[in-house]
Amino acid sequence: MTSPGAAGEPDTSRNIKTISPPAGTNVVAGVLLLVLATIIFACQDAITKHLVASYPVTFILVIRYWFFGAFGLGLAARQPGLHIAFKSRRPVLQIGRGILLVLEIGLMALAYRTLGLAETMTLFMCYPLMATALAAVLLREPVGWRRWVSVAVGFVGIVIILRPGAGVVDVGAVYVLISALIYAVYQILTRLCGNDDSPSTSFLYVSMVGAVMMTVVAPFAWTTITFEDGAWLAVLCAMSMGGHYSLIRALSIAPAGLLQPFNYLQLVWAVIVGWLVFNDMPDAWAFAGGALIVGSGLFVAYRERVRARAAARA
């Protein structure tokens, strides 16, 4: 996820609060574009896992955020214009979002050094459950007993995957869970910013804050890289832009709430890519825990849609 994001790459569907799609809504095309994006992100994660085994995470983030910053600038310049996109009513929160995303991405990249793609992504997918719990506490959002039960079931899934009684918990799993918590807070801030700033402003800030941060650390993080790995890094950056463009297009022509469940397809691709590239297949416990996490997340998304419909009719 992910995705720079979850899974090493800032995911546009996570980074911006999308507006309602225009009259020319095309659900089928939106779903296909989102599925394409999940495939791209899963492949990105495999490249990230390969690179972090040999190079500092900070160096990889420097290069990726330079590309991501340029991508954000390009999108804002195209529409609605840099002078408009840079105007924020919540600049402190926007900067905070950018800082949190850099931390989340870095921790996810570190996790790939010890965990497989599928295991990492499965654990990370608990972030919607964390966001639901945090929204109830921090934003005083009403959360019914059904969603609280779903959150509890999802956390049981985390315990099943970690199996703390079976030995020492992998440090990579700790990185993923901290990353998921950071990302849940990031989502809360995104929701708050979305009340006052446009999606283009939120996207521009999150890309530029990270680019500035990584530029500052670039002299200390710079390292030599082989030609082959340099090519992989270039492919990674190109895939990042392609994945983000697919996501942006998907969210512009189909409702975000309808697309949200399809994000879990990235778990499927993570299993397939992890097995094909790294010969890494999660065990039965990981599949069982993952099923609880995904099922809980899908139910929470469903209940949120039901609540939104009820609020719209009221």
C-alpha cells in the first residue's frame, strides 16, 4: 500500500478526500482502473522489498519523493493551478499529514526487510479499523456496536497473525503496526483538512512536504547504486506515477465508497507476487488472521455506507 506508500507508496485513494464523481460516472471503468492500480502497487512493493535489502531506506525515499513531488506539482499546475492549490486553510495540519506519511512509508519499507509482501500488507490493512476507533475517540463520531464488534474481531485477527505466545514477535510486524497506527492518524487529519481544503491542495501538500523533508536529508542519505538497481528504482518511480494516475482517474469517475472494497485486492496480488518473486507463501495462521482483518474492514466499510445513506435521506 501502499503505497513512497503503504507498501511503500503514497496511495492517492488514501492521500486525498475525493469529491463526488461528475455526471459522467463510469463505475466499470473506475473499478478496472482501481484494480490496475492495486496490481501496480503490489509490483512496486516487490521492487521496494528488493531494494531495501541492499540500500538505505532514506536513500530510496529521497528518489521516490523527488518524483512524487514533481508529480504533485504537475497535477496541481494542470488543475487548478499552483497559486490556488497552495492556498490552505489548515496549513499546520497539512504539514503534519505530510510528515506522518513520510514516517509511515519509511516504517513500511523497513518492515519489508524481514516480512513477506502478503504478511506485511495483511497487517497493514488493519488501519481502517484503527481509524474507526480513533474517529470515535478524537472526532466524537458515532460508532455503533456492530462496527465496534468488527474492530474487535479485526484485532483478534492481528493477534492470530502475530501469535505472541509462539515466540518473539518479528520486529517487522512491529514496524507495520506502528505504521498502520500512524496512517490511521493521518486519515483523521485528512478528514479534518478535507472540511476546508480541496483535494488538490491536500495532495499537493502531502507530496511537497515529503519532497522537502527528503531533500534536507539527501546529503546524509546519498549512496552509490548499481546500474541494474538504478534501473529498478527508475521503474519503481515510473510505476508510482502510473499507479497514482490510475487511482486518480478511478476516483474521478466512480464513487470512492463503492471502490473502497476493491483496495483489498492488493492482498491477493501481494500473495501472488510474493510467491512468484520471493517464493514466500503465508502460513495458515496468517491466512486465518488476514481473513478476519479483511472481513472486518469490509463490514466496517459497508456499515459506513449504510450510515451515509441514512444521513442523506434524513
